[in-house]
Amino acid sequence: MPVTRIPLIDFAGVRAGDPQALHDVARQIREACTTIGFFYIVNHGVPQSILDAAAQAARTFFAFPVETKRRAAVNHRHRGFNALGDATMYQAKRPDYKEFFSIGLELPEDDPDVLAGQALRGPNNWPDFMPQLRPALYGYYEAVGACGADLLRAVAVSLGVDEHFFASRYTKRMQRTQMVYYPPQPPQSHEDQFGVAPHTDYGCITLLWQDQMGGLQVREIANDTWVDAPPVEGSFVVNVGDLLARWTNDRFRSTLHRVINASGRERYSIATFYDPTYGAMVDPRDLGASADSVKYEPVAAGDYILGRINDSMGYRKKHTAQTT
């Protein structure tokens, strides 16, 4: 087992519906989220066959020529393929050295929210050149979403509220899942060139599958150093996003992290941002913050996430410039 300062939590009991396990895990989550803001979960209940199918689909998809992948180029709903250079984290000097492909909740064009023009909603932008991607990646999406729902039950208990607190705020979730490909970074790369530059995630919680190449690092707050989050077989890496930090009035930490692919080999990961319904109101008072201690005004989850995506994605900066 790799040595890491990031806690490892056995999630089997929670997925099995064991009430005592739920409280034990909640205690461990509270400790992790008030210190480093990251933890691993093992025995998460997502079948290995689903993980393997999604990982193989990622390797197959990214092996296509970039001209082919651009046939599924990212659209205004933030669905589809993003090439090298399409994403620049806030305050980063250079674009991230990665490609990625994004999906969200599959909604038809006649869905009421899609008809109403709700941002980021609609059908996914599946590639016509790889029909097998849809079942593999959407099967992963659904399985990780179910895990995320159980994870939020434990998060709710860790915050001292009813375990079902988040359920009513996730009735039409804004879960986004991204396959990510990191080419080997050239040895002569600039020191400010990252696979993903230091950043915090935008939403509530992130569940990350990563291959065995390594490269993920987390900023440990206590001594202000970067620590590795090495691959742990059979795990997801979980972290707090800015929206959950806001919701908890900063009791939970949203921690800087980055990727440097110094392995000399290709690196693959699949990140799932498990976020609420677009209109769900994020108000720290709902999670116990007193009126005189509240740091943040209520905000709709979707409005907050959309603003953050607009700030970091090059294609969206161009789009918003053209529409303002």
C-alpha cells in the first residue's frame, strides 16, 4: 500500500446500508474534510467490470487522431471533446497539458429544463466514430453517481444533519464526468507547465478514478507542502469542492491540487463532479451556520458552477465574449 498522508476509508458498510458504518465513516470524513480536504474510499461498490470498461474506452477514444476527436468537439452545454490548450486554470500561466471528454446527465431536447434553456443541460455529445463509448462511459456515470449519493449520506451525518439532507437537492443532478488524458510531459517542460495547474474544484464532491501512473498532488495546509496522492488499487480519490466548502461555511476545506505527469508515459483518469440540481440553493444556514457567522450569501448551485466553468474554459471565454 502506498504511503500517503491522505486518509483511506472503507466504504463497504455504507454501501451495504449498515447504520453503524454510516456513523463511523461520517466521523472519518469529518476528520479528513476539516484537515486535508481529501480522502480515498475503498470497497466503494462500483464493479470492476464497469471501471475496466470505462478505462478501456478512454484509452481507445484518446488514441484517435485529434482531427477525428474534434468531430465531437465540446459544445455550449460543456459536453464533448476538449483538445490540448482548451483549459487554463485561474491564475495559471499556461493551459493545462491534457485532453478531456465531458458528459453530463442525459436529457432529451424536449426535457422542460432543456426547453427553458437551462445552461449545461441536454443530451450528451457522443462521438459518431466510437459507438461503444456511450454504454461504457454512461454505465460508469450511473454507477459512480449511485456511489456519490451514498457518499453524501455520510457527508450529511458528518455535518450533523439528517442523512437524507442532500437527496432533495440532487433530484436532477448536475453530475459531470470527464475522461482525462495526460500525454507525457516533456522533460524540458517549463516549471509552470502542469497536466492540471494548481486549482480547487468548483462543485460539491469529486470522485476520481486514476490509473497507476501517479502524478496527483495535494496541497497539505498544515505545513504548506505538496503531498502525493498515489494510486491505491480499487479506490476512488474523493475531495471537497468549493461549493461544499461554501455550503459548510468553510468547516470543510476545498484544497488546492495539481497533476504533473512525470512518469514518461500516458496517464488516464476519470473525474466525476457530483453536484446538485441546478436550482438547489446553497445556503450555509441550512447546514447549521448561525446568522452572525455566515460568510456566504445563498447561491443557486448551477449559477455558481457555470460561472466557474466560464472562467477556466477557453471556448467559453470566446462564447461569452461574443454574447456580451
